[in-house]
Amino acid sequence: MNTMRLDYPIAVLCRAFKVSRSGFYAWSNRLVKYLVYWSSGTKV
């Protein structure tokens, strides 16, 4: 879905995948935070 967002509006994709827009954006924000954390080399 993340790659398809360049070709289709988010609202259309969310309807097709039966997810809420707010849920998609929450997931997207979590993914970005994770990738930034992971790429920084910080280890727990």
C-alpha cells in the first residue's frame, strides 16, 4: 500500500484494503520512527 500511494489517493487505497485513513497514517508514522531509530545504529 505504501508504494501504491504514489499512484492512487490514500482514501481509495484505504477503502480497497478496508483500513481507516487514521490507522494508515498511524502505521506510517510508526514505520518512519522505527526506520530512523534503526538507521541511527542505536542498540537497546
